Amino acid sequence: LLAAGSERMLKVVLHSRNDARGEKSGGFDVGAMFGFGGQQPGSAWKQLEDEITSTARTRTSRRPLRHIVVRSGSVAEGATSTGGDAALRCIADATGDGAGAAPPEAVVAEALFQSVAQAVDVGFTVVGSEGSADWPELLSPFVGPEVWRCEVEDARRAAIFVQQWSDEFFGKGKSAARFGVKTKLELRPTEAGVVVKFRPSTPLMEGQASFEAWTEGGLEFVAEAPAGGQPRLRIRRCAYGWKVAIKESSEQALLDKFKSDWKETFGK
């Protein structure tokens, strides 16, 4: 499948089932599904996932191959499906049984389509079979992906707070290192909050590209009031280029500083 695909292929979305993973090899016969006979080495879904990952690693920045796995859950053997299990929802990528009720095929198909339409960045598991789906809302945690969220009373007030907070502690001329952030930062306020980006590692890279084109990663603070929902503040990753390592240490230091100041101000 991958060998036949064009090098211009930029994204692969694979559906895999939690209850279709064997103890060791994990999966079932892809060939049998298309009428090609019994299970053969390399036909398991897990092996297919590994092959996609391996192929992606060989791609350069000029022809990246981004890939995500969308799984569908199932009720663990002997378990009873409760209302919570039956409710349609998307959860962080999980393996093994017991994630929840298995969704209908039509829901899985829609989840695959929406994963592309909503431009999700990480895999997830869709579970449940009851209720309508607000896909932008269901999949919002997987765009970035999201690393923190909190309900707020007023989205506009939250946006102003993060803009003032970021400028006070990490604005121009301020040292991020004093808070344990090892990578230099630069900020850009947005209507909904602020984008905090890690500066390029070399002066040449920094000088040849605008802030919008920087791809060394960052965090975006988004204050929003979804229709019919509680206003909230979310923090999600952004601007990570192909094969750029996640700056976990700097991200965590930045988050720790923010959450501490947020709690001191708002008490949560």
C-alpha cells in the first residue's frame, strides 16, 4: 500500500480497532478482510501501523508523511454497557478493550473524515454509540494537541489576562530562563489570547523567516466561548515543524509558571 503510494502523499489516517489487537502481534488479517486468504506475517494492523511509522521516518522536510491512528473502542468482555459507555465521545489514544461501547461503522467513517477535516494532529479513540456528534468540539483536544484547559467565567477577560501575563514575564527584553524555560521565546497577541513561539535555534534561520513561518514549536493560549457551552481557556501546541522534537522541558516550565499565576489570580 505504501510502496504504491505517491511520494506526494502528505498524510495517512489509519483506522484500527482496540478489540482487534492480538496479545503479541496485535491485529487481524488485512488480507482476509479483502478476500486474500488466511493471516500472513505482516498482515496485522499493528504491523501496518509500524510500517507507516517506519516509512514516515524516512521522509524529509520536503516530503513529510504525517500519520494518525483513529481507533474504535469496545466494551470489555463481561462488562455491561452503561450510559457513560454508550455516549459518543473521543478520548486520548488508548489500546486494549474496555475503553467504551464500540461505535457503529457509520460513526467510525465520519470520525475518519472529520479527523482530516478538523486537521487533528494526534491519534484518538472514538467510543460510544448514542447521541449526535459535534465533531469540531469532540476533536478540539487533538488539534495541537491540547495540553491544558480550564472553564472560565468570561472568555474576553481570560484572553486579556494571558496577553498581559505573557508580556509581563516573557515579553521583549524579559528572560525566560529565570522560570526554567531553556528556549528563547517570542510572543504575538491574538484576538483570543496569545501565541508563544520558541525562537529558531540559529540566527540564520531566525533572520530568514517571519514569526509566522517559524517551526520550532510553541504554545497557543485560546480563550473562547463555544455556542451553548461554558467559556474556557485552552492551551495547545502549535508551530512544530516536521521532525522537530517537542520541547517538553521548556513547555512544562512555561505551563507551571502560568498555572501557578492563574491559580493565584483566579483560585483554580
